[in-house]
Amino acid sequence: MPPPRPSPLRPEQIWRSAREPLFWLDPDLRVAWVNPAFEELTGFPADAIVGVSCPAHGPSGDGDVVELAAGLAPPPEALAGRASWAPSLLVRPDGAGVRRVLAFLPFCDPQGELLGVLGRVLDADARPEPSPAEAESEAHALRVRLMDARAALRARHGFDSLLGGGPAHRRLLEQLRVAAGSGRPTLFVGEPGVGKRHAARVVHQLGAGDGSTLRAFDCEALPAAILDRELFGPVDPEAPPSRPRLAAADGSSILVGDLAALPRDLQARLAAALEGDEGRVRVLAVATGDPEAAVRSEILREDLYLALSVLVVHLSPLRDRRDDIPLLAQNFLERLNRRGGRQRPGFARAAEDILAAYHWPGNLRELARVVEHAHGRGGPSLIVVEDLPADIRGHLGDAYPAPKPAPPRPLDETLVEVERRLIEDALARCRRNKSRAAEILGVSRPRLYRRLKELGFPDVEEEG
């Protein structure tokens, strides 16, 4: 047998000269090198991306090198030492996404420890071996689905923060589009935590002109005197009586929430101002629960309700959007990953099933809290059933096998979780009115505010 012909090229030179884009990740999932074909495809030079970590969240389309690296994160199968592949979206410097399939070939030492991962960038319609059933991670597929949902929202609506895909969500997006183009008063209605305030901000952003501002007022937290001054301006005792006029600048918007918590005398002044301003200032308002029931019980003035309900946007509770729950949970998880520190790539199928089956009385706000709890437990692996709070698993009855007994928890930790649940239930019963919640709990309102702050209740705008 003739001896093999010597090659003038070393393996690294061969990889660099390959026409196929290639990259190498070190054991800490940092980009160790990329070849020229990779630089040409992505638009990023090697010295810009080498050394950047691949975080456990998908690209958002910002065009930053970190967003490109996020698209290179391997699925759990590759980290476990198995060859695998997954679809991905590689973000270029201009923010455009390049859809490709990434094939991952992990290298391990004799003890099974990961030495690094070789990545190949293939055409979007490529389906390398092994088969998808064996190699494509369901958790990674959810990340790609989230990328697609963000990209579709940006392309069609100009924003990517209201995620979903069902009929109810499509109706919501159409309602927001109509409301943004109308400039008329709009009322956002729904249960606590469904995203009313964020939807109102989206309407303002889509419909506002250059330099237009949005001033938001929390009627539950602000005293009546401050609300009066901020909404209508300081009172001149020497001026003759006149129709109330909103203090905001012409062409701007104000966001009033929760409407039922606005004192009735200020409700009357706001209704009169709406009648006289004739579109000078756009008013967006949030009503928790059923505003017509609030009118019947004389919590909400009928004239104000009629003035604000020119357009009404109804937001569905999370229990009516069960198909969207895994996507929304992944979105909250990736938001936590973006803070740095612990990175959790996704959810195991059993954990997804539990999230989808739970009834979510606190809607998006509660889902954000549950994901944050799960994110803080365990290592850098998929979130499993045991990472979810016990109360979430306990509401499922016989739908799932009983979880394994959790290790004993410190008494203080258990008491804090019980207190958090009691506060959330009280707030839900009184439509987020903190004064009434304090009465239900038998504490003063300042004490309730102090505990809300100490317990770290999330102040997530899109969940209001």
C-alpha cells in the first residue's frame, strides 16, 4: 500500500479555507474562532466576535455582536456530548436576520468532559444527520419559535413585545392597530396582570408623532391631591371657575390606571376635560375587571366611562391563551438570562405541560414570578418540574404524578412565600386596589406598600 500523500495544509488551515461557515466554541461556550466564510455571512469580523459568550437566550434583532452569539448557542444535546442540529437566526450588524441551520459536533475528553463544540452553518432547508427526532431539542425549537414570533411582530407591527399566536391575540393586535391610528380615547379592559398598561403604551408609540410624550398616572398609588395637580395643573384661587383642562401638552398622551381607583370628584373633572379638549390630549385608560359592573356599583362614573369607551380593547386572561404559555414563559426566561449571571436555556417538556395546565389567576404577572423562581433554582440546565413552585404543581390535582418530596425549606422562606400568596390573592380580589387589599389583610396601607417593596413584587409594565 502506498504511503499517504503529505498535505501542505494543517487542519486549522483547511478549516479556515473552507467555503462552509464554521465556528468553534470553547467549554465555556465562548466563541474561540470563526473562519472567513463565517465572517462574510454574518458581517462581523473575527476580532469582534471571538471571546464573546453564547448566552441562553435568542437574538432580538438589535444587530449587536452579542445578539449574533446568542444565535450560536448549542442545544442541550450538544452540551451532553451528542452530535445535533437546530435551526437558528443569525443577526447581522444592520439587525437583519439570516436564517440558517446549525450542525453541532461536540468534542469530549475520555471522562466525558466537554472540550469544545465545532459548529457548521448550513442552508436553511438543510436537514443533516442525525434525524430531527433524535437531535433537534424541543427546548431549542421553542427558542427559535420565539425568534420567529418577534421577527413577525417587528415586520408587521413595528414592535416585538406583545407575543402570542392564537385567535385572541391576533384580534388584540388588530384592535391595537386601529386604536393607534384613531387618536381617540381608548379604554383597556382585562383582569389584573394581563398586560393592559403595556398595550396602552404600544398604542401610544404606534400612534404618536415625533416628540410626543406619554405621562402615566397610577391612581392606586398616588394621593388624590397629587393626581389633581398632575392631571389638571395647579389651582389658581383668583381665577374664575372654568371647565377643567388637562395639564398635558398638546399632542401628548396620558395613561390613567386603574380607572376605578380614581376618586369620583376627579372622575367628574376628567369627564368634563375630555368633553372640552376635543382631542388636544389623548387619554388612554386602564380598567381592571368589568367597568360596566363598576358603573352599576357607582365605583366608576358613567359619564367618564362613556367618554373613555369610544374604543375598548379587551385583553384575554392567560387561561384562555394556553397555547401561548410556553412561548411567554420562554420570553420571561430569556429576559432573565439577559441580566447576566445564571443562564437557563429553556423548559423540559414536563415543566411546559405543568405551566400550560395551571389556571394562572395572576396572569402574566404571576407567570413572570414563577419563571423567576424557577430560573433561580438548579444549574445551567433545562428548567424541570422540581424547579417550579410547589403551589403551581399542587393545583393540578391528579393530572400529573405527585412530585418527589422537596427537601426541607427554612421556616423564614416558607413564611415569605405564604405571605406573598396572601398578598397576591388580596390584590386580585380587589382589582389591585392597595387600600382595599390592606383592609382585607388587616394591615395599614403604608405597611402593605413596605412589604410589597421588601418582597420584591415585580414592577413589570407590560403586565399591568
